[in-house]
Amino acid sequence: MSTKCQILKNENLLFGVVEKWCCETNTFVFPFGEATITLEDVMVLGGYPVLGDSVFTPLVDKEMREVEKKLILARNELSKTNSGSARASLWMDIFI
């Protein structure tokens, strides 16, 4: 999906983030503490498999295919709302 979107370059933002990087600890140092990119972040954002198959592997389990269909239907319903975007509160209204 990354090839379908255009990422605009913001040098000021990049320099601001780089200023927070600590080469000694390989973390970002913020006023609230240190933070870094985790393996889970890479897994979720990149869709890379950490244990097992990729998150893009087709579903073979019947129950999981049904869950996928319900999620797709819910997303389509949410896109019909006035805002046109999914919000956590709308998702909760559907699934709770």
C-alpha cells in the first residue's frame, strides 16, 4: 500500500525528530522519557511476519473469513457517515 500513497517531505519535521535521537542508546529522548521503535511497530506498520505468516496471507479458516466480512461491512457502513471516516467511537457503537 505504501506505493499507492504519496509521502510529502517535511524537512523541519525530520530535523526535529533527528534532534531527539540518541546514538548511544538508539532511542528518542523526549521530555517525558525515552522511546524507540519496537519490533511490534515494525510488524504492524510494515505487515512483516514476526512469528508465522505475513499479515497479508489469505485467510483459510472459515470463522476468520466471516470475521473479515463483518469488518469489511462495518467499514463500508462507517464510510457512509457524515464524516466519511472511521472513528473509535463509531467502531465501538457497531461492535459493542
